[in-house]
Amino acid sequence: MMSSTPSRCFFVSDLHGDVDRYRTLAEAAAAERPAAVFLGGDLLPMGSAEAFVTATLGPIFEALREALAGAYPAVLLLLGNDDARSAEAAVLEAEARGLWRYAHLRRLRCHGRDVYGCGFVPPTPFRLKDFERYDVSRFVDPGSVGPEEGVLTTPVAEGELRNTTIAGALDALAGDADVREAVFLLHCPPHGTALDRAALDGLRVEHAPLDVHIGSIAIRRFLEARQPRLALCGHVHESARLTGAWRDRIGGTLCLSAAHDGPELCLVRFTLEDPEDASRELIPRARPGRAGARRP
């Protein structure tokens, strides 16, 4: 039975190990006491991801839990294409201590709603491939690098990179479940929306023009076919600046992005019961020495 009290939630994404942004998020959570906090990937710094989870991210959420006690929110997170999968063990260890729940390729429950997570993105030009998979086929955009040609921080089964697609992963994740009231926590936005618009105007690779929409075709097709209530995504930092939009719609699915290319924390607030009333705020980052900056 669902609660009659609105489940106010926070959504953030693409914090890339910025400690000041995490402190700002913790301050907002301590002040507003949301029912849930969703973190949509690209959470860690490059090069020291596992140490960051253990020494920085975990303690921030431990302090928040100590401060809020019984009001500590449900925290659901996944990693993204800039996050080393070698940090996954530390993420799962913190999950075992009750700090958060790891959503990648899982179906979770949060305040009476199913939440499905997928951190995969289609192939990019970047070398790290832990969370990159082919989209609907083995096609790779001009300038991008296929998953088998990049770098992994965690071994995968033979053939997985070549044979796995985001389309297949989503189908396997959802199965034949009715997802119309579900939340999908994604790193990648759906293709061809206001949320996947990249700053690639006029650029070419060997005379081939680059698509300015870099989201996932598989995710778009899945949302069109299955029509979940809400999709949360990030990944394309500049999209809101270029399009003026941080929300879009695919049929009955509301899509919200927390990606942002400025220095502030981009905080999306919504309720599970009525996500249409979602709002977006750019909050200056907490810094040591600022009033309240040392709170959890």
C-alpha cells in the first residue's frame, strides 16, 4: 500500500567527485529531509575512484545518516561511463552497511515504486569502457571507439562487450513486468530529445558529420514501447544550456535530466506521486569556511 504522504525526492547526476557539490547535496538533504535521493552516474573522480568511495563519499553519507537518524533517506545510485567499475566493490561494501542501494541492472523498491537502474551509455570517443555497450547494434558513431577497443578496470566475460547491447540489457532488466508506474534511473538520456543535445555543431570526423544528439536509441525505443512513469538521466552536461530544457517527454514518460556544465550543484526535486511538479535549482557549492559547509 502506497503512503498518502508525498515522497519528496532529490535527483543529482554527473558530480564527478566534486566534494563541494556532495557537501552541498548533504546540506540540502539535512535541511529538507527528502524521502529518497537518486544519484545518476558519473559520481567519482578519474584515477582514484575506489579510494574516493571509501574515504570521501561513504563518510559524507555516514555523517548524513548520523545527523538524520530515522529520517535518513533511501539513497539509490548507479555509476556512469566516466566511473571506473573497479570502484564497484567499494560501492557494494557501503551498500552492505546500509548507506545506499546500487541500482545498476537491478530492480529495486523505493517508497512503493519499482526503480530500475542502467548506467550504460553507447560508445563514446573516450577510452574507459566499463559502462559502455553497443546501443542497438554494433554500429559506432564517427569518432567513437567500440567497447572492445578501449580500457576496462574490471574483467568481463569473453564476448560480453561484443555481444551485449543496451537494448538487450533493458529488455532483460524489465522482463515482462508492467513498468508503467516505475522509475528508470539511467545515466544516458534517450536519443533525439532536449536532454541529449551535445555541443558538436558543425564538427566532422573524416568528412562525416557528427550527430549532435548523443543519447541512446535503445533507451528511447524502450521508453516509447514500455512507457514508464519517470526516467531520470544525466550524461550530457551542456544539454540544458543548449536547449533551454532539462525535461522532456516521450509519450507518457516524463524524462528529467540533472546534468549541468556549470560549477553549481544541479538539484532536481520531485515527488514519486506527481513528478510533473519537478523543479530544478542550481545551488552554489558548499566550501570549507562557509557557514554550514562542514555539516554532513
